[in-house]
Amino acid sequence: MEPLVENLKKQVTCSICLDTYTDPKILSCFHTFCCKCLEEHARKTHRQGKFRCPECQAEIDLPEGNRFDRLSTSFIHNSLLGLLETEDREDLLKPPFCSKHKNERLRYFCSSCGACICPVCFAEDHRGHEFDVIEKALQEDKKYIMLNVETIKEKANLFREEIRKCEKTSEDVELIIAFAKHDVSEAAQHVITKIRSQEKQLLESLEMTRRERIERINSAKQEMESLTKTTLKEKFQELGGVKVPKHHQTTFAKFNAASQQDLTLGFIQLYSQLANAAKSTLEGLDGTFQACVEAEFTLCPKTAEGEIYNQPDLKDQVELQIKPTKDVANVTVREREDGNLTLKFTPKVPGAYSVKVKINGEKLPTCPFTLPVKERQLVVIGELDLKFNQGQEFQVPNGIAVNKQGDIAVVDYHGNCVFVFNKEGNCLKQIGKEGTGPGQFKNPNGVSFLSNNEVLIADQSNNRIQHINIRTGYVVKTFGKKGERKGQFKTPISICLDDTERIVVSEFSNNRVQVMSKEGEALFTIGDSGPEKLSTPYSCIPYKNIFLVTERDNHVIKAFDASNTFLYKFGEKGNQDGQFNSPRGMCLDSSYNLLVCDYFNNRVQRFSLDGHFIGKTTVPLQSPFQIVTAPDGRILVTSLKAKKIYILSCCMYASGNLSPIIYVLKQISSQEAETLNGVSASYALKYRNQGEEVFVIMSPIIKCSNI
């Protein structure tokens, strides 16, 4: 056992004093030394608060207050020291005996059991086990331990190296940030110095201007005073011939702030005259103005002498006030090259608006004045001239959709089919018949184009949605069945896509709107809970995060957001503007106004998205059911009773003193067609403007309406 004792002594020997450890302390690099030895070494060799380890030369921070006794104690080495200081050290040298067989020495190591055994143990309990003499097993374990000690030392060295790198990086960060802070402060000081210099120059320029103008004013004042100081007798004749000078010195100084990108404050402009509100005028007020159409008129600024005022940045001196403010949007003032200013605003609803224009805080003599805003009427300009194949006709046309190519899909409710027409009005295909199989229908209702070649159809009585290719008639897929759960339907009435191409389905009997992915996966529902939950929903139009829904039997339109939160509602039963009698289909026009089929009132009404009435059709329609806008600007409306499709257009007014445009749908002659730059057309919209006939080319599938 002598080698064991020698090895223990080696492990507890200090590499500085070469004696047994006294109060062993361990450093951050994991090397151990006597406390006093380490303290003496550090005091002799430290530089800038650091000293190097005698073993590995790693840089170590001096302990706080140079208290080396507060360094971490090596408990492992203390334990080894305690073992060597045992009173009966000879016990370490005695051979070990078996605890079971007291007089037998431990001679073998059983690898199978991991235990030291005597010969008797081997004979009785360990026959057939792997074993070796204890000295050989000890040497093998020692080799394994020493090998792993070296590995741990290498690992410790790697850790120490990484620690040094971290410390170096930390120092670099501190240095780099310090330099960056200095650069920022220096740059800021440079900017401040430059701006202060500009400020001084501008203030000096203004002060010089002030002095010059005051001197001129005082000079004119002194000249006038000198004419009155002498006696009337002496100056009577002279005064009689002198014209009294008038003061025209109205210099106006303005500071124009510049963009801060080039680090300049701006510049000063001096104007010899100011725009005079009393002399300025407004033009273009005698035109006709409509709700939700941008109103425009012109401000002609003049000087006090009535001369044209043409100075830049006048718009900053002009104020345009319009009441009621809540019904006005997009108020703008823009300068024109001729020196005049264009004033614009958009009235949201029909009615009388109070307009006031001010220049430099002074209102024009004609202000405030009342500007009447008319309804934006919808005019019926005809009906679609559709060319069916032999034996085909509408029974009850209801749902309608138009793709980007101008192709029109019309659902026939009682015919249990879908007709597809091209933009010339020719019937391309009739899809479906009554039944429950794919491509068959029971009272189909809503339709929406998924692409130019594919449509989604609300198969109402089959309680499903069918996805069909209109070119081939092939059913791509169907989804949904009767039920109240997500992905199921009860009387799906209308269908459309939102701006993210999610599918929006109105369910009449489930009293909800269901939103689905393009693949038909249910995402969320709207209107099926809360105090304002839906009842008999007939149509839904999504716009951004708002879902507008008609309630057929409650005669209102309700708005919800995507979280199923009720936002607002408008409408009530009646036949006045903004009232409904069984509202049905809806769509958005090109100005994002809402068009609503007012079924039993036989009209279409137009509203802003927040529910303000804007206008309506000028003549009765027969039971308008569904409505859609076409790419060419036409508005198409299906009529159940008339079995036709109406064409609507917005009634536009000419500007200035011209009377409203009179629409006359006319089949034009070949000679008239030649006047339209050689464009081939069968029909044109014709109106008279102060006796002059003007043609607007329309689609050749329009025909005159008798309503």
C-alpha cells in the first residue's frame, strides 16, 4: 500500500512551497495552492489588479480587499489531508481482510459483482464470475482514472481559454461603445453648432429687414409731418398742389421651415403684398354636387388693389371649413400653376352644407354660403340582351356573378341550374339539373366566381356548396351537409369571397354567417351569439374587417367584425330613404359604397359603409333580388318576377351651368359608329349636353328596357 500513501502525498503538495498544503485555496482556473503561498506570490507579481496562476499562467483578479483567506477552499484536498493525518497511519499500510471471513485477506476483484473478495468467497459465492487479482485490477482502474484526469484537464484548459476570450470580448465591447459614444456626442455637437450658426444668421437677417422697413416707414412719416409744421399762409399754395401720399408698405415676412434631412433650418421670404380676403373670389359653385362624389371649386386670391395674387405657399394661409364636419371627408387645398387654388371635399350624404373660406384668418365676403348636395341617383339604362340556346329560358333568376373577363353566371332557382354567358350575351353553358348528386341542385341560390373558370354555388336545399368548372361542367368538389356544427349548413343563401379569398356563406336557417378557407375548412362564425345575433340573414358583404349582413324579416343591415363583435346597424321597415322592406342581395360599387336590393320597395338603394343614405334608383324595379358590379362599371340586378337582368348606372351631372345629363339608350347606325373613332359597337349611351349629342360606347349586349 506504499504507492497509495505516496500518491496521496503528491496530491496534497503545494507547487509553490513544495510542502503539504496549509489552508488550500482553489483559483478560477481550478489549480490549488497554500493560502499564504498564493498571497505572497500575488503581491510580488500582480499588475493592475491581476496576477498569473503559477501553474497555467491564467490571469486572475486579486480578491476584494486582498483578502486571500476569502478565496474558495478546496474541500477535496482538505479531505485528503485529513486522511494522511490519521493517528494510526500504519492502518493504511495493513493488508485489507474480508469482512465475511475475518482471517482471509482480500486477494481478488470480482468484475461481475464489482467487489473485492477473498479465496473463500471466490470458492463459495463467485464461481464462474470474471475476476482478477486485486493488484492488477487496481492498476487497471488507476490507468482509467489517470486517463480521465488528463481528459478533464484538457477540458478545463478549454474552459479557461473560453473564459479568457469572454473577458477579452467584454473589454473590447467596453472600448468600442466608449468610442461610439464619443463619436455620437461629437457629431451631435457639430450639428448643434451648425444649427446655432444658421439660427444666428436668420435672426440677423430678420433684424436687418425690420430696421430697413422701419426706416422707410419713419422717413415717409417725417415727410408727411414736415408738410404740416409750417404756417398755413406760408404753405397754403404749396399744400394745395401736393398729393397726399398713401402708405402701401405691407411687407410680409415668412419663415419657411426646411426638411431636416440636409440639416438646414429653412429660409425667409419677403412679400410686398398680402392676399386680401375681401377682394378674393370663388368660382365653380354653380355646378351640381352629389353625395360621395368629390366636390371641387376654385379660389382666386387677389391683393387689396384687386390684382391677381401669385405667391407660393398661399395654401398655408387658406382655411376651408365645412359643416356638418362629420359628413365631410378628404378636405384639401392645392395650389395651381396659374396662382389660383383648388378646394376639394367629399360630402358623404345628400343635404345642405355650410362652407366658409378664410385667407389669413379673414373670411371671404360671400362666406359662409350653403352648398346643396344631391342624391347620387342610380339610373336604369336597360337590360341584358341574353341569347339562350334553343329550349332554354329563365324560370326564376336569382344569384348572379361576373368574372374578370366579363363572363356572367346566373343561378336559376326553380330551374335548378346555372347559366353561363360570355360578355357578348351568348349562352356558353347550362350546368346542372334537379337532384342530390354532384353537379345536381335543389333550389340553388348564391353564386360567386373563385377564378375566371370556376364558381362556388350555394346549393340551398341540399345544404352544401358545390365547386364547379364552368368550361367543362366538372364538379371539382362539394363540401358541407345539413347541420348546425362548423362546416355544416342549414339553407345556405348567399356566397362570396372576402379580400383574402376566404369563403363567406350566409345561412338563413342557422341564423349565422360562416367564414371558411378557400379549401372549405370552417374558420369562424358571425352573428350567432350576443344581444344583436342574426335572424333570417340573407346576404353578407365583407369589406376589410367588417361584415355587413341583411336581415330579411327585421328590415335592417347589421355590421360585425371578424371576432363576432357587433359594431352597428342601420335601417328600419318603411319606404322612405334609408328604410327597407325585405332587403336581399348586396354588393359594393367602384367607390366602395353599399348597394342594397330593397325587394318589396322595388328599388336599389346606395349607402356609405357606415350607413348614410346616398341615393337610389330613379324608377321602380320589379322585385330586385341580387346585385353585382361588372368590370366595365355596369351594375347588374336580377329580377325574379320580370325574369330579366337590369343594367344600372350612376347618374352623373355636367359641371358648370350645364343641365343634368339625359340618358337615352340607342341602337346606333353604322354612320354614327364611324364617328366613334371606328369602334365597332351595336349600342351606345347617348345624352344631350346643351343641344349637342354625345355618345358613350356601351356593351353590345344591352337592349332597351320598357320600364
